[in-house]
Amino acid sequence: MVTMDLRQVSANANAILDEVEKAVVGKRESMRLVLSGILAGGHVLMEDFPGLGKTLAARSFAQTLGLTFKRAQFTPDLLPGDITGSFVYDQRVGEFEFRAGPIFAGLVLADEINRTPPKTQAALLEAMQEKQVTVEGRTFPLPQPFHVLATANPVEYEGTYPLPEAQLDRFLMRVSFGYPSLEQEWQILAGRMRRQQEEQTLTTVVTGEELLEMQQAIEATVVDESVGRYCVALAAASRTHSDVLMGASPRGSLGLLLCSRAYAVVDGRDYVLPEDVKAVARPVLAHRITVKPELWMSNVSGSAVVDAILRTVPAPAARESPSSAERRAHPGQTAGG
């Protein structure tokens, strides 16, 4: 595979965000976080109130990234085979054949993932971690690239099954959108009147193969040791906080590193700043933190703990990027120019 230039990766990423923003109005920072999670090769959980554009965002990313898109509506009666697929007897040939489920797509929307029982939720675990599905002893590889964007409603509890910590940990990030401002909400209405139809069709910016090249190119992003140690310090601080029962594992510090690299490239840089780590800290770490049971009825949450450790853990001092001299000598080889 030919590695894409980081400057081109940055240009493609911002073109993707521009196109997605035509559908998801006023949520560029949230969309940037979701795209950073995808560029880092991970899966993203979008958790927020109903009607704030989570499903629309997933469909918009599938269109702009040139990926096949499948939506699985999770319900209490959904079975694991409904997600992974199953063997069906074909009377014409007298043998069983595998009928692939919705998991076999470039981008899978697991809609309202907390509405289905744990057995069906667990059907996603192997797919998300190993990028393959095993049915009746046979293993089937998933298409590449493969990403899961899942949605969850944080306020309804009847008829829901909260994701266990092991499955939450499979999501690289958890992102919330929040309500739009009054002006943004009017832009949503005005856009609907201009279209004169409900559906929105976005332009494909990159292909699936180009997305893989973008993901590979980000591996060249420079991370200074001080920034890497800052990621470790933040994850470690989440384990020793007085309100925490269980903090982020090393997968959390690795997630900080991977997402901050992608976030920096989207910003047009080939090196990571402590500010990049801070920008992705809450969506990467908050869902990996379990607060003590006696605090469940209080305002203490994983997000509050992350905010606290960001205030207390010292960030590395700002300094010139590690590759400044190289960029001055070879200005055409970096994302920043």
C-alpha cells in the first residue's frame, strides 16, 4: 500500500468534515472527534439524547468515506445470529450456506445498542476486537476497513441493558453531541425547507482504500516522549482518584495516544501537542472509569473525574515541534507545511 502524504490526509479529513457538516449542523467538534476515532482505527460510541443526529452522523460518515453501510436496530428480542449471520439450509444444493448478517459492512451502525440483552451485545465483541466473526466453528473475516458506530440513550433505563465494562472498553471513544444553539437549530430547519425532502445525499470524499491509506499515514505522526508519558500519567491518575472504583487500563493510555495523533493530523500537524491529548481525554477515558457505588446518585461521573485529573496532572511544557528542523528542510513532507 502506498502511504498517503500527511498533508493530503489533513486535507481529506477536513473535506470529509465539511461534507458531513452539511447534514449534521453545528457539531463540527463532535464530528472531528468521531473522525479521529475512525482514523485511529477504532470504534465510537455516540451517547446522547434522542433526536440529536447520532444516526444521521453515522450515515453521513459512511457516505463521505465511501464505505458500505448497514444499520442494525437493537431490540430486546434480537439474537446474536441476527447480527453476525447464520447458516441456512439450501434445498436446491442440499447443503448449508452462510448468510452474512449486517456486521459485514465497512461501517456498521449499532443503533440503541443498550436495548438488546448482553448475549447479543457480546456478539459484537469478537467482530470489534478481532475483525472477524465465528459461526458454528467457522471463521469469516470482516471487510476492511471495518468500523462500528454505536448509539445509546443515557436517560432511559426501562427495557435497557447497560453495556458492561468489558464491552465499553472496546469502544475507542464515547462522544456526545449536545443540543444545538438557536441559530444552529434554525439552520437545520432552513436546510430542510431548501431540500424539499427528508433524505440528504452527501458526496463521497474518499474511498475505502484511501481511508486505509489515511490510517496508515497517521502512523508517521511524531509523538514526543513527554507527550506519551503525559498520556500514561492521565490514565494512571484515573486509577488513584478518590472517587474511582476502577480506572482506565493501559488500553486507555494507548487510546489517548492513537486518538491524539489523528486529532493532530486533522488539525494540520504531523506532531502531537499536549492540547491534542486534552481534547480527546474525556471521550477516550470517561467511559473507562467506574465511580464508586456510593457516588452513583451524586454528580460524580467518569467525565467529572477526567476533568479533575486534567486540572491536577501537569502537562508537558510547550516547545517547538520535534520535527521543526526537518520541516524547514523538507516543507512538502508534512501536514502543516
